[in-house]
Amino acid sequence: MQSRFLLGAVLLPLAAWAAPLPDWAGAIDAGTLAVIADGDFVAQTYADGRLAPAAAGWRDTLAIWARRDGRLTAGRIEVSNSVTAAPEILALAPGGDTAFVLERLGQRDARAQTVRDLPAGHRLMAVDLADPQAPRIAATLDVGPLPEALAVSPDGRRVAVVANSPDDSLLSIARYERGAFHETQRFTLRELGVAGTGAGPRGGVTATNVQWHPSGRYLAVNLNTLNRVAFFEVREQPAGRLALHPWGEPVEVGADPFVGRFTPDGGYYLTADWGRDFSATTLDGRVPRRASSVSVIRLAEPGGPARHARVGHAQTDESSEGLAVSPDGTLVATVNMRSTPFPPDSPRFVREATVSLLRFDARTGSLAKVADYAFEGVLPEGASFDASGRHLLVTVFQYHAGGPAGGGLEVFRVEREDGPRLRHLGRLPMPHGTHHVAVAR
């Protein structure tokens, strides 16, 4: 079998931050590895609204490393994206030959100075990675304003996207084949039975994440402003059309379930409950001072009564945004930014973020925290286990003044013997603004 250990003994030939990789990087198990970076923001943009200095020259970037025919190749391409969305604005097709990227906010022009100067995004982009050294945008699709997250179906045939227009939260599904999107369907959550009664846009409903069940027969949509997750059955219709039907009632979880994941066996859905205060108008008011948590939803048996239930939860650390589940389903990790995005002169500022490691038992649905693991970095968000589950890759948007330039991947080895536990191996340099990482075999 062709080796998937793709990062050993090479350079990162993508920018001035290129550097020889450490020896341990050769054990990272992936056929394709992709990172997405937002060049318009700095971490403190969340506090003061000001964009990155134009003179810095940072660009929205998709960076790729892939092994093709036994040869390692690397490349990059400018692709519009925004850190203001959930980390899940990037996904790889199962074979690693296509990357899908969402644009929540459009790119800045020469006059843009603040977040308010950025236009709303609306595009889903398919990036052809057949030649990883020269990736190209093969197709684009309008999926509605302010798209938040995407997911690729297990068979790689379809992409689902959630977005939030002023009037409705939207769920779009498109088939992708031979470099083009086909048979796009758009549903409002209102027509699917999810309607808000609160004040504000969409009756207070905001969809922030979408995930495919491993069977491809169901979708989950996180409704973070309602503290719920809605599930839908996907039914194939004639001529390739799909029909969506509610699969049970939405399930109440913890506060602000920003992102979620199905377990690999399809028996459970996990949510990372961030816990923000949406009524607050400042960063200090919105970002919680207490630990976030992970909720466990036991799913109904396919074909049986559609009764899902929240069966447990476990605390993590402050401000967890990213969520990753190991390929065997026994480990869960959350990326906890804590108060790293606050300005250094803020009393809430801290230098260290953490990763929380949790042990999951699919027989009982029990989730138990193992430990928190600290590392230096500002605004870490997304994370992925590698293909074997032996490494956890955590994105860092930027580093503190006087630290490394650009963003990075903080890499942890998963040690099972006398564990589980994580051992921090070090950093792989990445573009400024790195906020998610995806791995394909």
C-alpha cells in the first residue's frame, strides 16, 4: 500500500515562512492535508473591529499537501473565506481530490479598514486538487448570504451548506461531479419545521453547523441560538432530487452548541457547547468566563421510532470552538481559545489556550474528561485527528508578539499506553490566519 505519511523530510514551500519540518512530522498519517487561512483579520479584530494592516500582505489562503503516485507535492491558492464562521468552512472529498470552501464574508478591497467594510459572502467553492502544486477553483455556487458551515456526504457525491439570510436559515444541498455543481436544492428551516418565535432576524434562529450521518441518510443542523440540534432524514427521489423530512424532534443541549459531530458508528451526535451571551455587545460580555461543555445525544435506531435524547455531558475549558472525534470514535477533543483573543492590556488576556481530551464509550454513551493540555497561541479554532488517530492537529490563527510569525498547526501525539493522553510535539508553520485543518486518506 502506498504510504500516507506525507510530511516527513520536506519543506513548506508556500511563503517566506517556509522552514524544514521536524522529524516527528513524518509520522502524521494523511494522503491529503489542507489548511484554510483568513488574511483579512487579526485576532484583536474581534475586540476593536479593525482589519489586518493592508501592508502586511496577508491573503485568504488554502494550502495543500498531498501524496500522489508516491511523490509529495504542495501548493496554495487564494480562496476567499472568513474566520467569523464555524471552523467547518473547509472540507475535503473522501479521496482528497477536491477541497470545498465557504465564504462567509467577502474579501476586502483597497478601501476596507473595518469589519463593517467587508461584504457578506455567499459562495461555495470547489477547488480541484488533481495537481496539488497548482490547485484551481473548478466551480462556484451561490448558497445564500452569510454561509456558516458545510459538510461533504460520506460517498463524496453531495455537499450540504447552512446559511442565514435576514428572513430564514437556509439548508442547501448540491451534487458535485466532474468539476461542476448539479441539482442544487435549497430548503428553509422554516419549511422543515424549525421556526423561531423570538425577536431579531429569522425569529431568533441561527444555524451554525451541518453534518452528514455516516450512513448518508440523515443530516444534523446545529441551532446555537436555540440551544438545540435538528435532525433530518434525506430521501432520494426520482431524477436525483432529494426530499428532507424531520427525523424526530430537535434535541435541547447545552448553551450555544456551535459545532457538532456524529460518532463514526452513527449512534451518537456530539455538540461543543461554547456558552456565549448573544445579548452582549462587547467581546468581554460575549465571551464566557466559565468552562464550555460537550453534550452527548443518543440517536434513534434507523427505521425505529425517531426518539433522540441527550444522555450526558462533560465540561471542557473556556471558549471551546473546535471539535474533533478520533477515527475509532473513542476519543473526543475540543479546542479552547480561552481569553487569548483579548488585547494584551485587557485584564482577561491569557497567553495559553488548551486542548481538552475526553474519553467516549459508545456502549454506554458516557463521556469523561481526561485532561486539558496547554499551548501558546492566539485564537485557536479548528482541529482534526489524522487518518490513524495517532495525531491531533490544532490550528492557531496567530502567535503572540515576539513569537513565531504567521499561524500554525500545534501537533499532539495520541498516546494510548497507560492513557489515553496527549503529548505536545511542536508546531508546523502555516499562513497567518489559519483556522481549520482537514485530512483525507
